[in-house]
Amino acid sequence: MQLEVAGRNVYAYTGSRAFTAGAPTVVFVHGAANDHGVFALQSRYFAWHGANAVAVDLPGHGRSAGDPLASVEALADWLREVVDALGVRDVSLVGHSLGALGALECAGRYPERVRRLALLGPSVPMPVSEDLLEAAGRNEHVAYELINGWSFAPGSQLGGNQVPGMWMLGNAMRLMERCHAGVLAIDLAACNRYANGLDAAARVQCPTLVVIGARDLMAPPRNAQALIAALRDVRTVMLPETGHSMMAERPDAVLDALRKFLQ
Amino acid sequence: MTIKPKSLQFDTLTLHAGSRPDPATGARATPIYQTSSFVFPDTDHAAALFNMERAGHVYSRLSNPTCAVLEERIAALEGGIGAIATASGQAALHLAIATLLSAGSHIVASRSLYGGSHNLLDYTLPRFGIETTFVDPRDLDAWRDAIRPETRLLFGETLGNPGLDVLDVPRVAALAHEYGRPLLVDSTFTTPWLMRPFEHGADLVFHSATKFLSGHGVVIGGLLVDSGQFDWNAANVRERFPTLTAPYAGFHDMVFAEESTTGAFLLRARREGVRDFGACMAPMTAFHILQGIETLPVRMARHVENTRAIVAFLREHPFVAEIGYPELAEHPDRALAERLLPRGCGAVFSFNLRGTREQGRRFIETLRLFSHLANVGDAKSLVIHPASTTHFRMSAEDLLRAGITEGTIRLSIGLEDPSDLIEDLGRALYAASKAA
């Protein structure tokens, strides 16, 4: 579906279903240099099981117009505008990585608009290595290579995709390569600068799910501990032998965690 | 920069990509999942699998765990995003075409093609409303001039069959993209060890895995690989590819290019082409091809080394007129081959005998180590006379255009000791020269 948010066209994948007024709405928010497709399986499930699934492309990503949002706080405000554009009182937010930070900040700022919050691969804070920031700033391909090297658990580096015939590392690489120059650098800088995560967590009023990849090098499990401690109604799912690209590495485990939490 | 990216190298991927020790048994080799279908844990799970809400295997026509390992492996080796294993190389070519084209569509193809591909394009597809214009692969203007509004695909072989024209993949790909069309490449003769066409701009690659990938002449199989690079949804492009960019009634109005920005082609190919045409690969076949790929780097190096020795021998032989091998100074594509094929130009080539058709027959029948049969890319050396076999349906004019004469002999050099192969060829050449 197409939405208009802050005067810009925004694309959202809905699992080929029309938006149904009155049905619960789940908004999926992707991470840096990605698009809605990283949630294809999980969002499609909810779209066909009684919910409005809305997997957005962030501004400047995928099919959405505009420039990338320069801060997590801007992303949080933008998400609230998405909720307005959908014409609903509240939504459940599912965010991955940068999208998790945006969802967290949104739930902290606008608790009345977020019914449930699922944070996949969060890290608070989310420091980004200097090497990666510099490479992304220069639009060097090695930035994508570093991310791929850190985003998949050692076992996943060999493949074994649950989606038959798809090579996860190649697909992740190609998706990042499709981003316009500069997008990754802006996204990573937003992650790196975000300092408000624990304050936001303290203001969250809805139940929260935190899903952690036990082998995540981009958002190591220890970097979620303070966040988990700051959330008042939280449950945690730790996925063994899983890295940061958990929706690709363990699509069913991620879906099952979301189902149990959201349905 | 102090940190280096972590990624596995090509030779490691030939052994490991797509496979892990079997979680059920610990088996180190990839198990042959010899089953037609897979049990659903519950009804909700079953429905989710059918509706692409969950990933997994349903029925071995659509996907199979052994075939999936092979698909991931070739995708990793090519630098692509995924692949589909098919019943043969021809099935892979047909799947690519059937996924993108419909009646009224048009292909621009190199005229230097495997005879089977030529049959499909020139004789069979027109019956279904798909026309092909064949062009000299070296003539970029001919490629450009042949593109029509209804053109949907450009197609060539990395090394044209049988004259070994080297396809200028970077330039033909750039031309295709200038016009908003994808380039499909048959990479059978080169394998990803000699060339990775995606790095040069090709969008789709297919293989007859029957040849060097499996490497031992024991199976028939094909592989279709997607780079994930072509933007099917770009402005002025999306209208040409409604199979990927418009709702598909055959799958709940799914728009494949929305479902996956990168993987739309493979989604449609599996969800429609493999489902409906059914030219899937058997798991036993996938196992054999996986075994072959495990030794691809060492085999290809030896294939090329042996071929160079044979070419050097034939070049000095008085009964040999000309040799079509792009590493030779006189080959028109030598400079291009040096650029695109730095590791070598493969192990299949043709040469012309100075003699009559009868002398050609005597040559082939005198050979002992070379097997006279219709295949290439075996560990064992092979020989054939294209004009009377693989290309026999082509007119004399088309044969000449494809670089084939009555005296053309095609060799596929195997892994034997090269001195034995040279002895075999020398004896057969002598016998042929005396048969006049």
C-alpha cells in the first residue's frame, strides 16, 4: 500500500491484503540499508491471520521517497505519523536493529499509540565500529562486507537457508547494494548517536518482547541487558546459534516468538 | 582500516556452501532426501507453508533439501542470491524464458549457441508466440538493432558453442541495461571457476550441470541462478515484466517484486514455472552434482592445463587446419578472453581437419581414449562431429554462421595424462591422413 507521511510517498507491504478497519495492526520496521522484504515471511503470516500487517520501507529505502531519517528520534516521530496515516488509534510495533531503536523511542514518546512492542536484535546503546562508519561514509563496498560478516552466525555463513534455494549472504548483500549512496552511512550514524534508549525504555508502558540472537556480533546479547532491566513488562527470547539477521537465519523461530507475543 | 571483512573463499564454498552436518544424524555428506513429500507438523503450519508465510519443503517437485543445498552452493559460487535446480540445462533455459516472457515477447540471442538452445528458440518457442532474433555475438550494433519494443531478454553463451566466441558480457550487459532488459548467460563451458558473469553485469546465469559442474558424465541436470541485481520495478521497466510486477492470480494476487526486492524472479520461477511445468531435479542427481562441485577447482585447473597441451600439439600438426581456442593469437577474441577468462578458456574446443568428410570419420573411429558421444565436460575425454550430430538440424548457412564446417571436430578434454591423449590424437590424425 502507499501512504503519505510528512508529504512523502511511503510504501508498505501488506501481504497482498487490503487494509481492514477494526483489525489489529502490526507495523514492521526494518534496519539499516534494508527494506520491508526482510520481514516478508513474518509479516505475510500476520496479514493472513487476522491482522493488518504493514511492513514499511523507511524514507529513502526500498520504494519509499525522501531522504533517510537522520536520527532515531526522527524515526520515532515518523513512525507516529505512519500510525496517523493508517488512521488507527494504536499499533503493535515490530522493529529490527535500527528499526528496533526507532520502535523503542516511538513507544517511549507516544505510549498511547503503541499496543505492543517487539524489539529484534536491539542494542542500547548501539555503538558502530569506527571502521564501519568510515567505510560507509565513503560509500565503500567493504562496509556491506563487514556487515555481512558480522550479521550472520558462524553456521549461517555456510547457508542452510530455511527458504529453499536462497543464499542468505548473497541476498543480504544485494539488498544493501541496492541502497542509494549515503543511505547506510546515515542509518549507521543514527544508531551510533542514539543515547536515549534507557530513558525511552523507562517510559514504555506496553508489554515488550526482546528477541536476541545468541551469536549476534552487530548487537551482542550483553548490549540488551540494560534495556531489558529498564523495561517494566518484558519477556525475552534468546535464539541459539543465531546472528543479527535473525529473520533470515531463523524465520520460524522469530515468527513463533512474535505469534506468541502478539496474538 | 584495521578490520577485514570475514567471508569464505571460493574453494571453501565449493565444499561447504549450503550444507552443514545433518542435524538428525550427524552425517557429514549431504544426505539424499529421497522422498516425494514432507510431513506437516500441524494444519496451521501446512497452510502457512502453502501461503509462503513459513519457509520449508512441501513436495519435491517444488523443492527438496538435497536440491536446496545444491541451489545454495551454485548461488554462492556465482555470487548470486539463489538458484533453482532443474531437470536439465534445457529446462533451466526454458524456466528462465517462461518466467519472464509470454506470447508476443521477443528475445535477442547470440547465433553461436548450443544446438539444443537453438532448437528451442528457433523452432519450438515460435509455436508459443515467442520470437528470437539471432545476432553475431561480436557485433554490438547487431544486438542493439535487434532490440524491439517487445524484447524482454538478451541471451548468449560465455563461450559460444562450438566456435568458442567469447561473449563480451560487460558490453552486452551494459547495452541490455541501457534498454532496460536483463542479460541471461549460459555459463556451462566456463563454470564459476573460470568466469563469474554476475561480476561482469549479467543478470541471470544458467548451467547444464551435466557438464563440468558434475564433472563425471553420470547425471543430467540444470541450474538457474539469479544475481538479484536487475531492478524489475524500475520506471520504464516494470511494464515489461508483469509476471513479476503485477498481481498474480495463480498465487493470491502476490506481486513478486513487492514480496522481495531482490528475489522476485526466483519466487515466480519456483511458484509458477517449477510448480506448473514440473521440470525439477531429482535429489539423487543433486547429490551427484554436489559431489562434482566439491572438486571443481582442482578439476577445472587440470582440464585447462591438459587442454593447453592438446591445443599446442594440434597447432603444430600438418593435418590440422585451424583451431578455435581463444588463447591462441589468431583467435579474434584473444584480448577479450585474457580479460574475462584469466584462468583459461575451458576444455572444449573445435578444430578443422584438412581433409574430406570420410577422413573425418576415420579420425573419430580410430581414437581409443576419446569417446565418441554427445556430451562435454566429462572427466573422460570426448569427441564429436557437430555437423552430423549436435547441430545437424541447422542449415548449411546457419552452420557456417555458427562457425561449423563439414570437417569440424569438437573435443572435450578430460583429466587423463595429456601424453596419452596426444598419442591417441596423433595416431588418429595419421590414420585419417592415410585414408584419402
